[in-house]
Amino acid sequence: MASADATQRVMDLARVDLHPPHRAPAWWRVALATIDSIVLSLVADRIVVAVFNHVFPTTRGYEHFHFGDYGKLTIVGIVIAGLAWPVVARLSSAPRWLFFRLAILVTAVLLLPDLFIWHQGQPIDAVGGLMCMHVAIGVITYLVLVHLAPVRLRRGRQAEPA
């Protein structure tokens, strides 16, 4: 019985209630927001590369600053986030609150490989660029998904508090 109580406490803390007062975002809005997130994030990635190449000339030609390297990882990560957003919306009474915290958690976890390659001897200025890319992608993806693919209100219900 203690396990059930602990599970319920975790679910309450995460605001997971399985019967939210809203409907998930429309699938076409999620698809559009995912595509927009990909485009904006790839632009942000390119800007980060350009800035780091300008400020730190030693990063020019850095293997992870090639579009083929960061582009595919950016796209895969955002597609996963795009799939996760409607799931979170279906499971939580406060989906933006929960998705925001998940975005922070996932971004922090994605910084670990950057720290690992730095520890293995990759240059800190180049690794710093990768870390900036991860943060930019996380911010862009969260904002675009929750604003362009918002949860839909059920009739007679109020919107989720921000």
C-alpha cells in the first residue's frame, strides 16, 4: 500500500491525473509546430556555428559544426518532442507546466554528452557551441510547440493557468 501512496504522490507532484480538463492539441497544429521548430532550430544552430566560428576561429571546420552532423540530431530530437507534447497534454492537468520541466530535464541530459566529449579532449570553445545549440533548441521547441499547438478547451472549462 505504501508503494501506491508513493506513486500517487509522484503523480500529484508531476500533475499527472489522466483525466485533464482539456483536449490534446490538434494533430495538424502539432505537425506544423514541429516543422516550425525544426526550421527555427536549424537556423539557430547555424547562427551559433557562425558566431562561434567568428569569435573562436579555432572552431572553424569542427566536425560537429557541420550541418550533416548537427542537423540530423536536431531533427530527431524535435520530432521526439513533437510526439511527446500531445502525450503530456493527454496525461496532465497542467501540460505546459509539466512539458516545461521535461524540456529542462531533457536539455540538461543532452548536455551530458557534450561534457563527456569535452572530458575526452574536445576543445571547450567548440563544446560550448554545442551546448548553446542544445539550449537554443530546447527553448525554441518548447515555445513553438506550446504556443502554436496549444491544448484545446473542453466546453464549459477554463484555460490552464500559466
